[in-house]
Amino acid sequence: MKTAVFAGSFDPFTFAHKDLVERGLELFDKVIIAIGVNSAKKGLMSSDQRVESINELFHGKLGIEVTQFTGLTVDFCRKSGARYLLRGLRNTNDFNFENAIAQNNLLLAPEIDTCFLMARSGLGHISSTIVRDIIQNSGDVTALVPKEIIKHITV
């Protein structure tokens, strides 16, 4: 079984994230959406809320698992039996940042490959950071975040 880990803070999980997971399922038998837990960071949603809302979003969809983790992503991959990391790229800045992480991950865990998918047209502008800013300023994010996620956000 080919398993990929799609790791991030997902605060909040956006339509761009959803698209990457769905496209990842075309390449892998299983995609584990792994929410990195950083107790020092206060987000819009707790880690438990993120897990619950993403599970609701993908309810009934085979091949998707949602969980939390701490520590290095490659260590989580090993524990999960995943040989692939799934990452999205929106632009050249993402490429430079993600490439550096991928190169270091290869040093730490040469058996785990990083697979990059380019953002689809119309989704490349979406980032959780921008979405959080819009939400914190009472803006409308219905075009950026699935309704299953929005209902779990508390500001």
C-alpha cells in the first residue's frame, strides 16, 4: 500500500488543502493528513477541532486518515509506515522553502520521498495565514474554506 503523509498546521484547512488531498488520492492508496501540534502556538482552532472538522469534510471518503503528531515529520512517516510526503507548491517562494525541507528530510530519512503537486489554477493564492487574517478582521472566507471547516472556527 502506497501511503503519503500530508503534514501541516492546517489552521484552517482550505480548499487548496482539500484539492491536494483529493489529487493525492489519485497517486496514493492512502493519504494521512497529519496535523502538527505546536503547544506554543495559539491558532484559530485547537488541534482537536482541526481533526474533527477535517474528518467531517472527508466523511465517508476511503483512503483518508486524519491525526495529530509532534516531532519530526519523517519520524511520524516512519511510525505510520508512509514512504512519501505530499506537499503543495503555489509559487517559487514555496518551491525554495519546500525544497530545502525536502533535502534535509532526505538526509534524515533517505527512504522517504517528497512528492510535490502544483496548486491548481484558482487555488494558488490561498494560504492559511491570509485566511486567518481575513477571519480575524471579520472578512468572508466562504470562497477559501469549506463550510465543514468554517463552522468549527471560533475567533
